[in-house]
Amino acid sequence: MNVLLLYPRFPKSFWSFEKTIELMGRKALIPPLGLITVAAILPQEWNYKLVDLNVREVTEAEWSWSEMVICSAMIVQKPDLLAQIQEAKRRGKRVAVGGPYATALPHEVTQVGADYLILDEGELTIPLFVEAINQGQMSGIFRAPNGERPDVTSTPVPRFELLEFDAYAEMSVQFSRGCPFQCEFCDIIVLYGRKPRTKAPAQLLKELDYLYELGWRRSIFMVDDNFIGNKRNVKLLLKELLPWMIEHKYPFSFATEASVDLAGDQELMDMMVKCNFGAVFLGIETPDEESLALTQKHQNTRSSLSEAVNNITKSGIRVMAGFIIGFDGEKTGAGNRIVKFVEQTDIPTAVFSMLQALPDTALWHRLTKEGRMRVEGANINQTTLMNFVPTRPLEEIACEYMDAFDELYEPSKFLDRTYRHFLTLGTATYPDKGKGRKKPFSWVVLRALLIICWRQGVVRSTRWQFWRNLWSMQQINPGGVGSYLGVCAQIEHFLEYRGIVRREIGTQLAEFLAEEARLKVAEASVEKVAVAETAA
């Protein structure tokens, strides 16, 4: 069986980082870990080719070679996924689809002709799919029996060799699935449950061994939705990871996602830093405690959020954070409060979006019951209006959102936040990381550095600020200069993207207000006719 694994395109979004990635000569941020894991679970006697459409197009030879097309996608990739299914069917191929989007909204996938739906987690449903293929079945929907969750200690090493390594800014691996918390708006607990399941330390080290063997020597993103969901097992992993990193002379740096209670475990943070974890993404959402409590993100209300960010930063881990506007009961000025919090805590990369009710989440069920859903679909991009009726005017929320997004990524403010953040990072030092390992000279890195210096240090009005901050960084935290410039490069993406946010949200808002006005006129006309008929 010749299988073409297709990964659909992402639209331009906060996380696409097109302009920043281009500087480094890369084409995509991270690879499709799900598809190369699927390739490892499927029969190994089958033949596989993988095409990430964020990297390149499918060739005619690849289309001709394939007997089956398998796709996986997240909700944000919906438009291109549906287009690829239709294209594959046009070419007479059998199509199988899995991943978060198909699992959440399977009917939308079958409507465009997908033959097989491999839903839920592949360790349980891929064997059912393979059995159906062996029996000659031409279609089918495969789900985990009784909502069962697989033991991920049985998950094989992903087929990393199928990837085009030079195309990606970072590699990706996964240690755990699931999250112990119950945030109302989050679909992770719907997809993977509230009991974090982890791989064995030796299992993950085997994956790192394979990446090392294949020649990877750059950053790795640990794609766990909450890396510290099972702190005991994470510490067991880190305990075994440290000697591996020392023996291999620190070939990788790591980043991951975690809940803010990371800040309360100094031992865990120290272990992460010693293993070369350089950054963590936190779901802060909002500094408004009432909104956090209402959306059941109670873990963010147990201690000061600003102190948590500072504790993590002072431990030597760069903080990225997610923020959301539009929670029920939210008071006017939420956008300004988020900007103020970001500035006070010096978080350089603040992912900011309007709240969406994702399919099958507790929020989605509650709003559906209350009759407040505006549209059927949902998106997790930063350029989509809320898909439900909020408790304060949508126009007010959208305007606050656009203004706050603009302010967060005003170049001068972004560069100063980044500078202050790295000064704090510079107070945490751990010796011997990478000792004895020489990084090869790279013309690509040199070119990127020169472009950043030219744009931010010569062309733009930030020129004096850029050179002043860079000089100070070199004096105070020379070891962090490379990472510092890497984060400074993000503004190359945000400068364009904040314009996209304002344009697309502004257009949708104008259409929404026009429709609201039309409905009010229609309602007034109906009332006028009713009054006239009553009078007659």
C-alpha cells in the first residue's frame, strides 16, 4: 500500500511566524508530529511519503504513486483540509482523515467525501482502520470503544525520517497527553481527558536518540498541552534527561507548555533549566480573577499571576503567554488590563485572541443550552469574531481587542519588553551547558542577524533603542544575546500581522453591525404593521 500523508496549510496566524521564519531560511515552525506518529503505528510494510503543504506542494508523481491519502488537521486548518480531501477524491484516491478537527466535527469531513474517519487517539483506532482495510471495506468510522484512552507507553517512535528537516524552525516531540484541570473553554480535556498519561523516560530518550542520529541539533518543542500535568513523572523524565544531555553535549534546547503552578515548584523549574528548557508557554488568559473563576480556571487564582511569571523568569525560563478577551461577566477595559499586565510582567510574546466556543467543550454546551451561539463553526485564529453572543457588546470587545493587539506589538514597546525580560533571565545562570560543543558557522544565521540589525537598528525609528539594548545585553547577559535577538526577530511577523488583525476583524465587525441594523429595521417594520393591524 502506497500512502501519501498530507498535512494541510495553516492560514496566516499569530503562530505562523512567516516573516520571522523566512529570516532563518525555514518554511514552517514545527512539523506534523501527529502524522509521523500515525506512520509509525500503521503497518510498517506499507510505503509512506509525507507532504507538509506548509512547506511545499504535492508533485504529480506523488499523486500518481499514492493509493491512499491520509490527512490530519486542527480546526484552524479546516479550509485547506477540505480542499485537499476534494482534490484527492477528484483524482480517484481513497481518503482517510483523523486528528482534532475530524474528531470534533466528523460530519463536516464526511460531507466533502472522506472515505474513512480515524477519530480519537490513533493507538486505539488505527488498528481498527487497518483491519477494515484488510477486510476490503471501502469506508468506515473508527472510534475508541467506550471513550477509552490509550496507554502512551505503547506509542512507537515517530517516523522522523519522513520529514524535510531543513524546512522547520523547531522539531516536536510529545511526552504526555491530557490535563488535570477543567477550564470551561478548553478542548484538550475533551480530546485527551483530565488524567495526564505520560511516556516512559527511556521511551522519550529513544526518540531523542533517533533525532540525534538523524542529525537534528536545534530546538525541540515539547508539544504537551500541559507538560507538568503529572509532576512526578516529569521529574523522573528530567532526572534521566540530564545525563543524556550532558553526555551528548547539549545538542538540543527545549520549549513547552505548562500551567502557571509551575512557578510554585522551584525544584521542577531548576531541573528544567539544567536540561536546557529555555521557554514555556503559559495559559494566563486574563488578569481578571472573576473571569478566571467563572471559566473554571481556578489554578490561575490561587496565587499572584504576576509573581508566578516573575518566579519562572528569574529561574531562567523565558515566558510566552496566552490571553483571551470576551469572557462572560467581563467588565469594560479588559483589553487595557491585559496590556497593562503584559507590560508589568515583561512578557515579550503574548498570544492574544477573542474567546471562541470550541466544539464539545463545556463552554460550547453551556452556550448552546442558553441559545447564545451565533455561528456553528469555531476558529482559534486571531482574525475571527467571537462565535457566540457575549455578555457585553461584541463591538466593544472587538474594538478593545484590536486596540490592545496594536499596542502589544508596537515595535518600541515590544523591544523594550523583550530587553527587560532577558535582563531578568540573565540573573539565572547554570554552568557547563553546551561546554565543549562548537556550533557550526551558518551563513543563514549571519544573514538573519544582518537583516534584523538593518531593519530594527537602521531603518526604523527603534534604531537607538535597538543598539542601546543590544549593547546593554552584551554587557549584562552575553550568553543570552543569541536568544534575545531571536525573540526581537518576532516583531518582523507581528508588524504585518497586527495590520491583518485590524483589517479582518474590522471588516467582520462592520458586516456584523450592518446585519444588526438590518434586523432592527426589519423588526421595527413588523412591529409597525402589527400596530396598524391592531388599530384597524
